[in-house]
Amino acid sequence: MSSYKILKSQLKNSKKLNVKIATSTNPKKKLDVILKNKKVASIGDINYGDYHTYIKSKGKTFAVKRKEAYKKRHAKTLDKKGTASYYADKILWS
């Protein structure tokens, strides 16, 4: 089980999507996305930061630059609803 701490902003983002999030059962991931009591995706590599953790650790300017780089790298899959990339974008990077 991951040791990642879920942040309030991530809980807020998940509620907007009508999904629940929990610390991932996959030790290499941050969060599990749960829809109708079924895990639909594991998101966020535990070895890397995300928008919310970068804000806390390195400040908003750095976080925005990393967010832009993430969105550019994953541009092809960000809008495919139901994918891990979609949930990562909406929960970890928004």
C-alpha cells in the first residue's frame, strides 16, 4: 500500500468527477480512483510530484511549469474519459 497522503484539493477534484479516491493498493502509484465501488484506475507515479505537491514543496511558479510540461507530454490522452490519464489530469494536475 502506498504511503501517499491525499490532499484536500485532490479530494475536491475527485468529487467534481463523482469518483472517490483512496491511497493506492499498488505500491508504485499514489491513488486509486473508485467509481461505483469499483477501482477503475491507479494514478500518479509515487516517485514523482504532482501539481498539488509541487505547490507545497517548491511553490506555485514551479508547479505551474511542471503542470504545463505534464499536459504537453500527455496531450493525446488527457481528454479520453475513464482513462488513467484523464483521472490523473483532473485530480492530480488541476
